[in-house]
Amino acid sequence: MQTLQGGRFYPIWLAGLLLALFASWAQAGGFKLTDTDGKTHTLDGYKGKWVLVNFWATWCPPCQEEIPDLIALHGEKKNNLVVIGIAMDYRNARQVTDFADGLLVDYPIVLGNAQVASQIGPVQGLPTTYLYNPDGKMVAQQVGAITRESVESFIAKKSARTKK
């Protein structure tokens, strides 16, 4: 059995380290998502706004329960917040768009997969929500349903701290 020689191991190890650093740097730069209307959404494009990214599925009862609150949050201008919904575990695009249209969802819907999810963070259950502050920093994550009140309360507390 061959052993790794120091001279050969070092370049391989260094390449792996650089690749890992590049991957973390790329993720730190935000996300790039294309919605069902073909519009591209980037975290940098929402600088100055709160961004709520919600992973959901059409078959998920807690996901369905939180959609009216997400619609309200997206439409409420006082929070300076945008919602992006990422549909997971679907049969086809039409299933997702028909479902969203039926609930009058007016925020962008992205068809999700593992590659899309990897840009945001782990999806350990549905729904999973990530919240970014106006500087583009991820400040909260929750697995399970959220409410409009809980998001507004969180934003109000964080905003009050930054004004002090």
C-alpha cells in the first residue's frame, strides 16, 4: 500500500482548503434565485430591506397556515420587508404556480431543489424560514411555522437596538 508523500499531500490539501474557502465566500455573498416569472432575485439586490426566505411545500399544513401571514408581511410597507417563497418537494411547476395563484400569493415563488437550498442554508423540515437584516446578514432561522406577529416583533426589537 502506498503512503502519501509530503510533497504530494500538501498541494492536494491546499487545493481543498482553497476550494472550501471559496465555497464559503460564495455563500457569504448571498443568493441568486430565479422565480416562476423568470425574475432573478439576489440578496445584494435587496440591500436596505429585510429579506425573509421561506421554504415550503404545497402538501404541508403548517406551510399553508403561514401563507396568509407571509402575504401580509410582504405587502406591509412599514416593515421594509420582502418575502421570497421557495417551494420544495413538488411534482411540477404548474402544481406550485396553481397552488400559489389559488391562495393569491403575491410574493416571488422559486422552484426549489438541493442546489437552491444550498445557497441559503439547511432545510431540516418544512416550513423553514431564514431572515436577513437590511445589511444582508442572516439574523434568524426557524424550522416550523412562523407568524406575522413574531416576525414583526423580531424586526422591531432588532431595529430598536440599532437605533440606540
